[in-house]
Amino acid sequence: MKKLSALIALVFASASIAVFAQATPATPAKPAEPVAKTGAPTKPATPAAPATPAAKADTAKSDMAMKDEKKEKKAKKKLAKKMDKKSDAPKAAAHKADAPKTDTPKKS
């Protein structure tokens, strides 16, 4: 076990020596040079336009239009119900007329 520990210590020691003992470059790296200007000069960016709020008149119109549509739908439904009731009334009366009447008194 002692030999294994010594071997591992030797490997780490040699690796760290190899890392720190690297040769340094003779001259430091040169910084990047700016690109030479050629052609037409660049235009500055256009400033951002301020945000505009949504048009409230359009939404008001659409709200009114939606309310009108709802009213029209309700009116159509009421009219349809009235028409159904009117058409059902003669049917119910005819159905009652077809039913045989039994007016026999009950015996108690």
C-alpha cells in the first residue's frame, strides 16, 4: 500500500513540475491592431424610436362593435324562442284536442 501511495505522489509531483517548468515565450504576444479604414465612412446607428401606446380609439370602436354584436345575437335568440313558443302552442293545443276526454266520476 505504501508503494501505491508513493507512486501516486510521484505522478502528481512530476505533473505539477512539468506544468510550472514550462518555458516562457521570449516576447509577449502583440495586441490586436485595429482594422484600417477603407471606403466610405460608417454611419452612426439611428437612435431608437420611443414606444408609442396602442390607439385607444380603435379598441373603443371594437368594444362597441362587440357589444352591438352581442345585443344582436341576444335579440335573435329571443325572437327564435318566441317563434318556437308560437309554433309549439298550436301543436300543444292540437295534441290536447286529440287526447280522449274521460269525465267519468271516480268511485270512492
